Amino acid sequence: MGIVGRIRRLRRIRHSVQMPDKTLTRLIWPTGD
């Protein structure tokens, strides 16, 4: 439930700022690309 809640919050933030999935994912899980 905690993880799902985080994902939902991240989705809300992403929609509010209209950030690409890749950018958001990089911010959370840096791939060192």
C-alpha cells in the first residue's frame, strides 16, 4: 500500500508539472546515464 501510495503521488506530481516518465524515473532512480 505504501509503495502504491508513492506511485500515485508521483503520478499526480508528474501530471501537475507535465514531466516525462523518463525524466521522473531518472530523478527517482538515477541510472547514471
